[in-house]
Amino acid sequence: MRLTRFTDLALRVLMRLAVEDAELPTTREVAATMEVPYTHTAKVVARLQHLGLVEARRGRGGGLALTAAGRAASVGGVVRELEGTGDVVECEGATPCPLRGACVLRGALRRAQEAFFAALDPLTVDELVAAPTGPLLLGIAGAARGPAGKPAP
């Protein structure tokens, strides 16, 4: 199974916010840190807000913060929510597979998909940023900010 770019970015945004404890980064700063387009990051942040994992504060001193639910969120649960639990292969669709009535593959792929999610279930967002990942993320975030906490040019 392969994650969509959206889910990959969502997990990286959650990880980035999980290591922030002082200044609240903006969506633009997070996009720069992750080296992805701002528009993609803004869509991801909006979805994470809708799920209650991220809080966005406006105005001076505003920015993005991980909620308590975001810190404790199961990585498997987040991936399920963002990827959906649809079939790995499309058996019905516009051109239905002629094997769909007697195919063993569809069930095997469904079980493999669930095993993939189940392997991620015990892992929380907070656990994703344990050493060595957390310190590395802090270093990347600091480099993206530049001197005096200002966004780097």
C-alpha cells in the first residue's frame, strides 16, 4: 500500500507541530520547513483542523498548534481517516473485473490493508517525534525560520 501525498504531508505537519513548544509556526512556515507548496499545506491544515488535531490561531502571536487529541492520536487512525478504507483495487467500477465473483485476491488485499493500519494503530503522533526525529525536526524548523525567529528568505 502506498500513502497519498496528502496523508504523507499531514503526518509530517503533525510531527512538525508536535516538536514546537515555544513559537507557533504559521502554515507558510510549516510549508517552507517541509519544502512543499503553501497551497497543499493549507489544505492539509484545514483537514487536520476539521479532525480536531490542529488548532489555528489568528492574529499577532497566532499560528498552528497541535491539540491534545492531536498529540495522542493513533497514527493508524489518522491514516485511516485520511486514506479511507476503500478497496486497494477497484473490482466494480466502470469496467468491472470479470473475476470479482470468485476472486480470492480482493479479500487478501483487504486483510493486508487492515494489517497495514493495525501496525500503525499503537503508534501516537507524540511517539513519532521521539529522538532522533524530534531534534532533527527542531533543527530543520530553526533553519527555516532563520535568525531572530523570522522566516528565512
